[in-house]
Amino acid sequence: MSFDKSMSIKLSGRTKVLALACLLLAGSLIGLSVNLAKLASSDGINLMSFLFWSIAGAGVMITTLAMDFRQRPRLNPRTVEYFLISGLVSVALPNVMFFFAAAKVGVGFVALSFAFPPLYTYVLALLGRMEHFQLSRAAGVLLGVAGAVIIARSKAAQADADLIGMGLALSAPIVIAFGNIYRTLRWPAGAASLALAPGMLFGALLFLAGGLILTGQTFEYPFESGFAVLLLVVQIAAFSTMYTLYFVLQRLAGPVYMSQVGSVGALAGSAISILILGEIPPPNLPIAAMLTAFAVFLVTRSARDGNSRK
């Protein structure tokens, strides 16, 4: 299959049901993932090492699955470029930003920022003429920005506010949005979803390894700790499923629809952090969450968010 720059087809029937199921599952796993990172940090586990081994395990699992379905990744200059850039902007960089932000400002604040990629993805699609201007979507973008400003000001007003952590949490969605657009525009012709996902993860692994080396951090992981191993196994399973579904969703419905996984992740991540980790919700979280939810609804309610498949 190949993609053009249009995002105008409508989802219907079984495709819509399948896309929704993938959306809900992938989004829930995003919310789970950042909570696992918080638990790892609280247990004294190096977050870069935790992320490195999680991505490595997920890459091996998806590669095995791809081989079983005979969807081997093709290595040529185009796919190598795709694997490296998508690995950086869709996996390595945003996960590092979110993981360290969660350790500094809490999962609740980070989880809310997951709702912004649909807004930013739409803006980039509009600027790139992949979408036509729609008043309802423009209004949604403004409401989303308002929600971000409210929660950021509320958090900044706290005495123990970590501005670096807040900046990481609010900047990562922009990186994710860029990745959503890039993966669509540069999707290698004829490539299947399972053939692209492992390459993206191994591309991310190269950047993470470089980051560990440049910062003088260790690759060592506390495999002797039962709790640390459990966290790693759950994170590998979450990443394996989540990143496979990313490509399935992108193939079915395009980048704007796929980016809604962040909205589901925002709700799931906040719920887990409050109910299981016992975090106190940031001030004005309900107001910001309602604004964000309505903003995402306005941006994504039109079904003109799929890519034409040929």
C-alpha cells in the first residue's frame, strides 16, 4: 500500500469498529506505560536503562511476530531513513521526555499532555495542506491551548513546581505530532505494518544507546530484583502491543485519527496514577481536562481523517 497527502476518506463498518478497538487499547497502554516509568523511578531504576531494555525487548518481540507473518522489514536507503527518523521522533525522544517529566511533576500532569497530539497533528496537517480548514477544528485547537495554559499555570503556582519537568511534558506532544505526520508522508511503498514497527523500535534503540553513552550512564539493569524484572516485562508487553497498533491504526485511518490514542492515554494515565499510585490531581485538572476533551472532540469529530489507500 501507499499513502498520498489526502486525509479525506471516511471510516465505516468493520473498519471503524477495528480502528476504535485499536485506539482504545493503544491509548490505555500509553497511560499504563508512563505509570510504569514512575514506578521504576520510585524504585531507583535508571529511567534511560529502563527505556532502553523495554524498547529492545519490544523490538525483538515484534520482529519475531513479523517473521511469523512473513512481513520482514526491507533494508534500503528509504526504509533506513524511515526507521531512524520515526524511531527518534515517535519513540526515543518523546518517551525520554515523558519518562523524566513523570518523575519530576507526576504522572497526572504528564497524562493530561497526552491529549494534545491530536490537536498539534491537525495543525501540522493543515499547514502541510493535508487537511482543509474547518472552523470546528480550529476552535478545538484554541480550546486545547487554553486547557494547556490552565493546567500549566496551576502547576507553576505550586511551591514545588518543576519548570523543566513541565516543559518536557508540554513539549513532547509536538514531537509526537511531527512523528505522526512524518510516518504518513514517508511510509515506504508496499510496506506492511509489521514490517515497519520493529525497524522503528531498533532505530530508537540506536539513539537511546547513544544517549546513554554520551551522558555516561550505564546499560545495566537490576535483573536480580523481582519487582524490576516484573516492571520490565510488563513494559515490553505494553510497548510491543502499542507500537504495533500505531501502524495498524495509521494504515486504517491516518495520522489525525491515530493521534487520538493520546486522548485515551490521558484518561487512562490519570486514572491509574490517582487510583493506584495515590497521586493528588493537579489544581484545576477537571477544568483543563474538560476543555481538552471538548477540544479533541471538535478536532476529530469529522471522519475525514483517514488517508487514502491505494
